[in-house]
Amino acid sequence: LRWMPSLNSTPSCSFVDIHSHVLYGLDDGAKTLEESIAMLEMAAGGGTTDLVATPHADLTYQFQPELVAERVRELNAALGGRIQIHHGCDFHLHFDNIQDSLANPAKYTINHKRYLLVEFADTLIAKTTEEVFGRMLYLEITPVITHPERNPLLRQRMETIANWVRLGCLVQVTAQSFLDRFGKRARHAADELMERRLVHFVASDAHDTEDRTPLLGEAFAYVVDRYGEAKAQALFSDHPRATLTGDYLEVEEPEAVKKKRWFW
């Protein structure tokens, strides 16, 4: 059965959303200025005070930092302080991107500080990934692995994710994964990541105002209900706010794998 929030559940903290495709005309997110503004108005109305605009940087969409900066300025002016938009990127791990990020450590990171959203393809996890993460961390780039619960390969590699976290990486889950938007496998994987202390941020990964929206309140209520308000506060507000300033986050040690019996 799909989890349903309590009728009395209301957000008890302000949200910081570190993953959103709100900048119009740059990728598969907002298409027009009007759609960008509508998404931001929706986010602000839902309790989000700060939102990181993270257009894709992959083999389909070229990352254009000057245009990103221009769009961020334009939208901050249009919203008049009702919500604050920040610089970011949805960074795909392919060779040219990796080399460029290592040569220019602040180019793709949130607010040009420490944290980098890293997206994996659904079809391949390179054997050199841990080496790449190690090089990034040496340069004080903290990889934030985005929505592993939605990736069919990463869902099967919880211990690999745990090892990356032990190395110094962090993990971001999509809010709607808790609400069955991406199917039961994604929801179960999101809960397993939570139970193993492998989630450090929850974000919207918003693309529009109809299907993949920037609203976080229902997912926040889910996390409060299942994991407590302190955990929800950390994942939706405190931890993501630290990415805006580049503050270092100390996180819990991942829970060890509980071996299943052969007949389960």
C-alpha cells in the first residue's frame, strides 16, 4: 500500500533543495521563463527557501556556466527574494567531464564550493569510479551520488555505496522515491538506504509543475513519520544548507550489511 501522510502533517522546517532542473532552456527541465517562475513559486509556497539550479552536464546537454549564472540572476530578480536560487550542476561521470572537473574543481560544484552532484548512467558503473572519487576528494570536491535508489545497477550495490560513503562521498535521494513516483523498487531501495544510514540529502530533482514537482512537504512528512523529525530536519534543511556555504559535514558511519539466510 502507498504511504499516505497524516492530514495534520505540516512542514516544521524550511527546506533547502539541492537538485532541481528549474533553469529554462538548458536541459529537459523548465522550457520557458514562465515555467521556471511557476516552479519556483510552487517551491516557495511549499516551504523551500533555497534551491540549487542543477542543469545536466552530460553527453546530451552541454553545461554552460555563463548562461547558468545569467539565468540564476534573472530568476532571483524575478522572484524578489521569495526564494533564493543557487548555482549547481547535475554532473554525469564521463571521461571529458571528469577531466574538466579535476582541472577546474569549482566549475560544477554547488555555489562553486565543495559539493558536486554526481549522476550515474543506468547501464554502466565504471571500475575506475572509486579512483575518480578519490581524486575528487583529494581536490576537496565532495561527490554527492544522486538518486541511487532509482538506478537499477546501484540498487544492487548497497555495499559499494557504503564504501564510497566511507571514502568521503555523500548520497542524495529523490523525495518522490519515498512516495512511489518511481515504483516500489525505488521506494524500497530508498528505505534501505535510510536504514543503512546512507542518505545525507533529500531533494526534489524537479523538472516541471505537474509530474516531477519541486514540492518536498509530503516526503518530509514520510521521513518524519518513519525516521523522526531530527533526521528529517537534517536531510531536508541542515545538511543541504551546508552545501551552499561549503561547510564540511560529519555523517554517521554506514550500517553494516545484515546477511540474509539462504532460504529467505
